[in-house]
Amino acid sequence: MATTYRTCPVSGLQFEDQAEKLMRWNAVAGVLWLLVGGITALLVILTRWPAIKLLPADQFYLILTAHGIDMLILWILFFEMAVLYFASSTLLRCRLAAPKVAWLAFWLMAIGGIVTNIAVFQGESSVMFTSYVPMQAAWHFYLGIILVAVGALLGVAVFFGTLVVAKREKTYQGSLPLVTFGALTAAIIATFTILAGAGILLPTLLWSLGILKEIDAQLYRMVWWGLGHSSQQINVSAHVAVWYLIAAVVFGAKPLSEKVSRFAFLLYILFLQLASAHHLLSDPGMSAEWKVLNTSYFMYFAVMASMIHGFTVPGAIEAAQRRKGYTNGLFEWLRKAPWGNPVFSGMFISLVSFGFLGGISGVVLGTEQINMLMHNTFYVPGHFHTTVVTGTTLAFMAVTYLLVPVLFRREMILPKLCQIQPYLFGISMSVLGLV
């Protein structure tokens, strides 16, 4: 079948036919899971609200399990598949490698997500997002997550293959574009993450079927967090790449030093997964030396990487604004930024909330003595909502405002509501994290 391309008359972006369809399907599927996760979030809130207490305990934990799976895995992984195909095929102006494999990846993820949700809503798998053993879910709960993981791994392989195609066909010159390099970072971390998940969920599936007699609980916790926490590091790399993309498109901004930004992404690859250890600081089975090494030394290299991006992106925007003449005082460049454009406002609120609220709360939680006090308290979901929600989800929402007109060839409806949505969502989630 001949490869066909479409050039967007507004943005100048070139879309290959199969890649464009896959971006649409993955993005829409991700948003649908976000809708399901959002509905479950409302039910969780209305139950935790003392004046309402909507659901009894068993149904509350059922809904909370679905909320964790749908938001932390399904919504974000589907959208990240769309980001990977965009960062490879579109930004490198080349055909997508193995589109049939990419479609297989999509359907495996879709079927897996549905199977896991069926298991949860049947009422036999209220084991929360962490699904710690010896709690046992229905066998198809684990099967569904494994199918999602296999599908995601195939999608990542297609992304790697597309980079090879672009290099071989010389569709770009020099080094990979920075946004694509950030997506490559996310894909490398995703490979480790998915393999860690498969490494522990496959034997857990056999355990749920009665084939294996038991799963070591400590081993499960340690390996599972290679999936549970590292999957959020895919998000970090992806949404930072989105920050750079939005800065480039909205302002024509370029990093003051691409080498420094690439080095920061490299630090993510080397050290972000080690931060998984901060979920095990109160675990009596892990040695004090192991805990201190992972959380008090190696984790700070990843923190430094995020600090670099947190300064580099605004610095690039400031330089671009000052080139346009916004040079009066220290902050005219920021005051004159397009705050009414949801692409920019969503990105900037994402950056501030993730960098300050998420970053500071994460470093605090990574301190062993403090972790002993805060483990399994509301501080933990507060940290999650300032990183995964106002960090990743809001960044993905912001780039959606950019890509819907060029990818779906549709104008956003209710433009005034679009302008206030990032403020409503970002500020409210930041308040939730603080409270």
C-alpha cells in the first residue's frame, strides 16, 4: 500500500496517513478513559465528603481501584502512544514503521483496558492501584493489565522503528529534534517500566489461577513499583517534551542550550526509576543502606533534571519574548504572554504546579524519616495530584488545544470556556494537592 501524506496548511506539519489515524484513535481512546476516570473521581470525592458519604466501603474501594487504573495507566498510556507517533512520524516527516503492529498495539491496549475494568466492576478485584499481594484479584484483572503492557511495548517498538526509518531515509538532518529526543527518553523508560510490570504480573496471574502457590509479598512490592512509579516517569519525560513543543510553536522559542536540555533528559533515563524506592521507605524488608542510596543520593540527580527543565523552558520563552521587544523590567515578557491562549496557560500552570508543588512534595516524601510519618496518609494522593494531574494531564490538555485543529481539522467549540478551563482545572487540582 502506497504511503500518503497530508500537509496542514496552518501549521505546515506533515502527517502520514496511518500515523495520523493512529494518533486520533489513541488520543480519543485516552480521553474516553479520562472521562471514565473523571466520573470515578467524582464518586470518590462524594464518598470522602463527610456530609455526603455516597458509597459504602466495598463500593468505594471498587471505584477507587477503577479510578487508579483508568487514570494512572489507561488514560495516560493511550495519549502517550499518540504523542510518540506524533514525535516520530510527524516531527521527522517520515512514514510510520510497521503500522499493522501499531494497530495491533492499539487493540491489545483497548481490549486489555476493558477486560481489567470488567474485572473491577464485577466486584472481585478491589485491590487498589497497587494490588499488593496477598490481596488477590480475579485472574482477568491481571490479564487485562498484561495485555495493555504488551500493547504499549509494541507501540514503543513501532516508535523506535520509525526513528530508524527516518534515519535511514534521511528525513531530518543532524541530531534528533529536542521534542523527539524527549519522547525517546519516555520510550526508553517505558521499555523498562513495562518489562518490570510483566516480570511481576505474569507470575501473579499464574498465582490467581492457582498454578503458583504463593507470591513473595516483599518481592512483589519492590518489582511492582518498577511499574507503578516508573510509569509516572514516562509521563514526566512526555509532558516535559510537550512543554518544549508548546514553547516552540507558540513563541518560536529555542532552549538556551539544547545540550543542557538533552543532558537533563539523559538524567531521567539513568536515575528516575530509582526514585521508585521512596514508596518502600517504610518497608521493613529493605535495608537502610538500600533506602538511603536510592532516595538520598541517586534520586536527586532526577530532581536536578526536572529543575533544569523547569528553568530552561521559561528561560527559552523569556528570550523569545525579549526578542519581540518585551524588554521593560524583569517580567514584562511574562505579563505580555498570551494568557488567554489555553495552549500556553495550560502549559505554564502545568510547569509551575509540577515544578513547585509536585517537586517539593516529592523530595519531602523521599526523605526516610519524614516518609515514616507521611506514608499512607493524604499527603501521598496530594503529591500524585500535583505531579500526574496538574503536571502531566494538564500539559496533555494544553497540547490538545494545539493539535485538535491540525490533527482532527476541527475548531474547538466554546472558545471562551476553553480559555478558562486550564485555570479552573489547574488551580483546583493544585488546591486539592495543598489541602
